[in-house]
Amino acid sequence: MTPPEASAILRFVISFGVQTWGTDVVALRRSWRAADDLGYARITYGDGLWGWTHDGWTMLGALAGLTRRARLGPAVTYCFDPSSHHPSWLAKRAVTVDHLSGGRLDLRLAVGAEDSTTAAAWRSHAIPYPDAPTRVALVAETIEILERLWTGEAVDYDGRFYTLRGARLEPPPIQKPGPPVWLAAMGPGALGVAARRASGWEASYLTPSSFGARWSRLRTLLEEVGRPWWDYRRSVELDVILGLTDAEADESLRRFCAARGIEADDALLATALIGTVDAVRARIAEYAAAGVTDLMLGFADFPATGMMELFAERVLAPE
């Protein structure tokens, strides 16, 4: 398939995410308002039982009321067990936030990390954490149910995990046919679901080359199912460590490593946007060349807003 215009390939949006941390409500409100006023395209907040977040969907309601322009949504939310979340409740919550925000919700789903620590954390709350193929199948079924419930029609559904009989969801969402569904996907099974069912793809902490390799696989999958890859959004979550001078950037990097408990050669730093304005711009260009259309940015000085403001004023400003 060939895109109708070359410019469609590299449409590029910078957005700010607060998904990695945030239980200080005062700081969050200040940060959300600043991000919206500065013109960032998207603001997200995490979901889960982790100690660094409040309840994600409650906070999205607050985020919707504090912002006017930015699209918003969970950094990711989960659907690998009815407790987190049943598709019907997830559909209802999404509609609620879509109305509260005036139609600005992006629903970003995830299949969950494949490591024993994550599994143990969920299971400590008596929430099952199935194996990866089961979680992938659950997210695919959930997306199908969401899309059918958002039509407002009565739904009869017989799936592997859920059976619905005459299920109807009202009111419908503002966005038609519903909020865009993004999928955080890294493995081949999840990438397949992203190609078949999602409106956008989310990745986390990948270098440009690693992102490009996965995007190449996803692009092939999109072509195989007959979807136009050039209009498909693809996002990566990154940390930002920005300074006006090399010395300022180096000091910010030192503080970042100390706060995270990592060394200067940690693999995470290979994925971050680090340095002066020119260095960060050059790194962004590498991600754009790898196929990224959206960057979700976690600023290293949070809860301060100085780095976010500097990025908007100097990195995003027209030449």
C-alpha cells in the first residue's frame, strides 16, 4: 500500500505524560494545567495498584476537568482480569471520561509486563495474572466488546472469556464510533492484536533502532490485514533530561540517576532524551526517522515544571 502523500508518513506530535509517578495531587494539578497551557498534545496518568499512582480512572476525571485542549487517557490500563477491568465497566468508564473531557479520551490498553515481579504484585491482591498468550487473547476480546458496546446497540457475544446477552451501554461516547484504542505491545502476539484492532501502538523505553525494528514488523502486519500504515499512530514513552547548557544537563542527569538508583551506563539512559536543546532535537529526529509519530515524555524534574516549559519553549518552538 502507498500513502497518498509523503508528508503523512512523518506527522509528528509531542505529548507529555505523567504516568510514571504522581500521588501529590497539588503537584499533579499544577503540572496538568501547565502541560495543557503549553500546548502539549496529550496528557496521561497511570492506572494500577502501584504505590506511585492513585486510582487512574478517578484521576482521569480530575484531569478532564482541569484541561481544555490536550487529549488525555491512562498511560495504560489493564484488562487481564474482570477486576482490572471487566470490558463492560471499562467501556462505561471510558464513556464517562469521554463526556467529562468533551471527547478528548484516548483509551490506552496494555497486556502487562512479562516478569515475575509484576505477576507477584497483582497476585498479592488476589488478582490472577495469566500467562502472556492468555493476556493477549483477553485484550483482543476486550477491544471487540468495547467497540460493540459503544455502538449503543444490544450486544450478544460469545467469546473465550466473556458471554454477553442483550448487553447495552448508554449513553454512547461523544467520539464516534468511540474513543481511539491504543495498545502497548512489545511481543509478536500483542503486535498482531495492535495491527488488527488498535488505532495506535505504544512502546516504552526503546532506542530508535529497537523501535524501528518493531515498527517494521508492525507495518508488515498492518499491510497483511489491509490497513493503511501511514495513518497509524505509533508512540514511545521516554524520559527527558534537558538543560540550557552542557553543565546544566549533566547536573540534571546526575540527579536523575541518583533518584532512580542507577549508574550512568544504565540501559535506560540509552532511550532518554538527554542534553541541551540541540542534542535533544537531534535525538528526536532519530526517533522520527525510526517511524515514531508521538513521544510520551516524562520530565526528570517533576513535580517542577521548568523542564517541561523549557522543552515547549525551546525544543518545540519553530526555528
